[in-house]
Amino acid sequence: MTGRHAVPEAIPQESPAPAAAPAQEAAPGFSGRLTAPLLIGSLLNPLNTTMISTALVAIGHHFVSRLLLGIGTSAAYPAAMAVLRDESARIGRATPRSVLARLSFAALGSAAVGPTLGGLLVMAVGWRGIFAVNVPVALVAFGAALLWIPADPPRRRAADGGTPRLGLDPLGIGLFTAALTVLVFFLLDLAHPVWWLLAPFAVLTAALVRWQLRRPDPFIDLRMLAGNAALSRTYLRHGASYLLIYCVMYGYTQWLEEARGYSSGHTGLLMLPMSVAALVCSLLGARTKGIRGPLTLACVLLTVGAGVLMFLSGDTPLAVLLLAGACFGIPQGLIGTSNQAAVQAYAPAEVIGSAAGLQRTAQYIGAITASSLIALAYGQSAGDHGLHLMAGVAAVLGVLLIVLTVTDRALRGRT
């Protein structure tokens, strides 16, 4: 949503800050109490989507189908970005890069440890443990948000002196949700595509575009996206990158369990090098000022990792299996921090919340497409042939990502 908030006037200080004090340390705002609930809330969604990767086989033995509950957790990250935007407006300075780095690290860190944690939980208490772990974390985040996140700033009065309406777009939200739902159902079974679903998807998309272009305060600002090619390319790059990453999260772990015979716990431990590499590189990526360099390196490593997967088989040494996971951990850390920095740089400040939400939408469309690719490659059971087919497609996408990143002029010189 693109609700606007009033920007209050600067608050006068009683006494000037000492001349020797750094500007960022002297300025108020962005305290640990403000950022703590944002960090805790933001880690829930990536933690859930990655913990389940090593539990897919175990869960598959108990369901015919799965329901991923992500409405609340998906809202946490864009809401956090909107809170930081309001704090920037309140104190009159931009959000420090260190704060954005911590937010990115919370999401990437939880995503990185998800496969290993999920595997250990399944081994210790069963697959239900990966869902139960949400309860204490969510309660802590809820309590911290009530205590430490300030109330929303007052909204401007309407021209007639009345209370302005909330910047919500119920019809736009409904059309977007319906179109995305139809697309998800189409992508979930590409082995037996339901072609007629493309018709309602096209109708819903056309209706959404028409409505968003007519509304002065739309749910998705299509005019902004059309005029902001750098931001649109960021979403495309982010979605394609995570398509490859989730092929490993879901496809590689499934192959380890079904083709190599590892348990969920052992698979989680095999993914530990990937988790450690992602954690370390997310910290390095947060400290790097440039965007193009880390993204290019990440895309090259994604392609290399896909190439390694093409040569794995039932008798591949354990060391090579560990190396394959690590090849994807490094780009996972770099891509998340770099694309978050790109969204922060390219998106208008007043719509940073919805811009961050669209980044996550692109990411999970990539995840859904990855699950469809895995199903198409594996069929009824994961095997070497299916893994090689999936890896071949991933390698081609990796090359395209390299080209898309290297040729993007907007990334040159960006910090």
C-alpha cells in the first residue's frame, strides 16, 4: 500500500550537540528499542520458508497438500521499512546504513540457518517443530512492538478540515491477490499445465492495471514502476536470483534425502556450509558500499553452483556435496543485501513500504516457480536425472542474470 504520512517539522533541541561528536551518534532516533521488534518480526518469514526445505519429505508423508501461512510474517518486512521511513521523517535524517544492514542480516541470517535448524527440529521433535518455533518468536516480537514502536504520526487534515481517509485500495488489493492466486495455481503443476487458468489471470491483470492507473493513490503505483526502470529491473533480478536459490533450498535438499538417503537432520547438517557462507556474506554485503560488484559476483557463483549440481550423482564424495551448498550460500548473502540497498536507493521514500513488499513478492514468485521447476524435473521422486535437468535450467538462468547485472547502467557507481 502507498499510504502517505505527514512529515512533522524538525524538533528543536534544547542544547546543541558537542562539536566533536559524530553526526549520526548525536542525532536521536533509531534506538535499539525501535529496531529490535522490527528485526525479530522480519526474521519470521524467511525462517519459515527455509526451515521447511529439509522437512519437505517428512511433511509430504503426512499431507496430500501443504498450506504455507505467510500473511502475517510477509507483512513484517515492508512494515519495518515503513517504520524506519517514518522515523527518518520525524528526526530529519536518512536511515543509517547500519540499521538497514541489521534488518537485512536478520532476514538473511534467519534464511541462512533455516535449512539446518529445520533439519535438526525434524530429527528431534518431528516436522511439527518447525511450525511450533514461530510461537515464542512471534510473542516476543508482538510484545516488543507494543512497548517500543511509536504510534503512527498524525495524518494531515483534509482540505475541508475533516479526517482524511486511509490510503487503502481494497479493490486493488483484491484484484492483485486474485491474479497472484490464479498464477500460483498455474505454476504449481507445470507438468500438467491448466492452460485455461491463463484466461482469468489475463482478465484480472488487465482489470488491476486499469484500476491502478485510474486511482490517485493506488495499491501498486504502476506509473512509478513504468518510469523507474532501475527499480523494475531490481525486482526482476531479485526474483530470478531467488528462483535459483530456492531450487537449491528445496530441490537439492529433496535430492539429498530421496536419492542419497540422508535423514532430515543429516541433510540440515550438509546444508550448514551454505548457511555459514550466507551469514558471513550477508555481513560483508551489508558493509559493502557498491551494488554492482557484489551482485555480479553473486550471479557468477550461482551459475558455478548450478554447474556443480549438473555433475552430482549417487556416488559423489561428501566433500563435493558440501562444496555445492557453499557455492549457493555466498550469493544468497550478497544478493539479499545488495538488492535491498538497490530498492532503498531507487524507490521513492514515500512508498518504501510497498516497494519493499514488492521485492518480497518478486522473491516468492521466484520460490513458487522454483517449486514448479523441481516438480517438473523430479516427477514422483528425486533422482540424478531430475537434479541434472533442474541444474541445467538454473545454469542458463544464471548466465542471463550475469548479463542483466553487468549491462545495468543504473548499478554503476551506486552506493
